[in-house]
Amino acid sequence: MKTIKIDIKNVLGTVSQADIQALDTQSAAGLEKLHNGTGEGNDFLGWLDLPTRTPASLIDDINAVAADLRANCEVVVAIGIGGSYLGAKAVIEALGNSFAAYRGDAPQVLFAGQNIGEDYLYELMDYLKGKKFGIVVISKSGTTTEPAIAFRLLKEQLESQLGKAEASRRIVAITDAARGALRQLATEEGYKTFVIDDNVGGRFSVLSPVGLLPIAIAGYDINALMKGAVDMEKATLAHADDNIAEVYAKTRNALYQAGKKIEILVNYNPKLHYFAEWWKQLYGESEGKDKKGIFPAAVDNSTDLHSMGQWIQDGERTIFETVLSVEEQQHTVVIPADEANLDGLNYIAGKRVDEVNKMAELGTLIAHVDGGVPNMRITIPALKEEYLGQLIYFFEKACGISGYILGVNPFNQPGVEDYKRNMFALLEKPGYEKETEAIKAKIAE
């Protein structure tokens, strides 16, 4: 069976195998905390066995709802923020055509509620005028500001275009089983619903209906995605030297202890840009607390070798890189010969573009390692659903282990609430009168 793999040999000039192995006891303890539910945040471990415990009937239901929306919509807008949008966006972008607006057999999947951009929302609403569109709204509460604003606007537009009854058939809510404003509205309006389990946090939710429904609407095989995740769940169950989730968690923590405070996720395939955005949230929100944590950054190479490449090669040596390397491409493009050869490229005529890209990847790795930047390499057989399912679960599992090695709760996000309190106070939200008074006084100082 093909699977993703990890290679850590190019970190060993910075940390030793003994340094990594010294974290083995902590890694084993972290894995045990996950499986026994004895660590901090143990009320948010529903993602851990999500691939194996998700019933086939739920996948069938998701596929049926997706098929109905595909049959009736040119566009479907998925409304959510953070993990409620990044996971689906990551997979759809990785699998999709870089230039086609949508597949011939599937609607275009767009996203809203991930920002409060007035121009963004105006332009989206303008784009949807006269189009057959549907909405997938994702929120446990239904009151999170960014998606709630987007849903209020788009729901009104859909109802004005179709009438309330038909609009209700084009709206799917993914929300709490029993509580919250969105659950109440969905019940009153008769929306089709899927449940976000209480014990699955947003950034770990891509393998739940939160991610699976938009991915299925876009026309991709969620059965294969889940199969890959199941395979990786089983492969990372036991504490072992070849448990790749543990290898990654131990290695990045050994590098952190050696003063490498920034991890750069590197890809050489532009389709993985949003996968890196998903990864940044997963690790940033899970580990950045108690004044600890590796800062997660990302670059798209070879593009960023012409911008960030200088800093990575010669800047402060507080960084390490984790390279995502895709072995097989979906298409073949061969560089032609040219009689004039004014661009001097005849020396690579007859080669595939991917061969040139792979040499850029290898040459960069050698240069960066020689320049004092440790590198891990994760190889992905191809950008297909099964391998993306493996990669998603691998990073999730490693994140839990890594957070416990670091000594933080990987499953909370207390700092995220700070901006919300200030925003509500500035907007004079009812119930925030004291906070409004205090923040206005602070601004006036």
C-alpha cells in the first residue's frame, strides 16, 4: 500500500538521534494521554477515532445531500471560519483544476464567513445575482460574528431570489445537535442538518461533515479520503520508533529545544497553498499558549525562493523547514526544444516540468541544510483523496502528541477570545456595557 512517509535525516546536523530519542518517553506518554483520554483537553478528543467510527450511513447521507445540491446549484457557498472552512478549502484546492471555475459535473464551491470584508461580501453577493446557488452554513452556535453576518446576508439574498420555501431546500446547516441559534433556526425553517459533535474542535473537524460535505459537493471522493484517514489512524495507534506521527512530534520538539522557534511548511506544488493554511491554524492554535510554541509559517516554492528565499538562506538561524513533496503529478508536460535557444533552455529540452521542479526542490534542500536550516521531508504519493486523508490525520495525531510533549493543552484556544471581547465592547453589544465603558476609557487615554 502506498502511504505518506517522513524523512528526518537532514535535521541530524542540528539535533542528534539521541536528542530526538530523549523525547521518546514524553511522546509515548502523549500518545497514551490521547488514547486513554487522561490529558488536558480530553473533552475534545472526538477527532481521534473519527475515521473508524464514522458510519457508512453518514457518508452515504452526505453524498446524497451533495448530489442534490450538485443537481440544483451552479454555486454553493460554504459559510464558516477557522477550521470550519480551512480544511474543506485545503482539500478542494489540492484536488481541483487551478483555472477552471468549477468541474462540469459539480458546482463551484465558494467560501464566506471567514472574514468581515465588506468589499468581499458585496462582490460575492453581486456574483451570485441570477445564479442558482445554495448555502452550507457551519457553526456550532450560529452566533460567531463573521459567519453569522455572511449567513444573514446570503440567506436574505437566496430567499429574495427563490422564495423562502425553495431557499430552505437549498440551505444545509452543520451545527450542534440540540443547542444554539443555528440549530433553532434550522428546526424552524426545515433545513437539512448535520451534527458537529461536541467533542470535535473546529481545527480537527475536516474529517467530519464540516469538511466532508463541501468536499463532496465539489465532486471529490470522500469515501477515499476517509479510507486514507482510517489507514493512518490504524498506523499511528501504537507507540513505536516507526510511528510517523511520533517521529514528527519528537523531531520538531527536539529542534524547538535546540532554539529553532519557527517551522516553515514548504511545498513545491501550488495546489497545496491552502493545505499549509490549514496546517498553520492546526499547529498555531494548538501550541501557541503559555508563552510557548513553535511559530508556524509557510512558503510556496519555487515562487517564494524569489522572495523569502534570501531570508531563509541567510537570515537568523531560528528556523527549520518541513517540506511536502508530491511524488507523482496528475499530468505530463514536456519542455520543447527551440532552434534559436535564445532563452538558453535547450539543455532541459525533453524533460518533464516536474523533473525540473524536483531538481529545484533538491537543490534548495541542499542549499538550506548547508546554510544551517534543518529540513524534514514528507513525501505524498500523489494529490489524491486517499493520500490527503492520510496527511490530514497524520498532522492531527502528531499535533496532539506534540502539544503534550510541549506541556500545553493542545485542544483549547483561550487567546482567541480576547479580540472578540474587545470587538463586542467597541460595537456596544448588549451585555458588554462595563467592557464598553472600560475600552472607551482606554482609547481616550
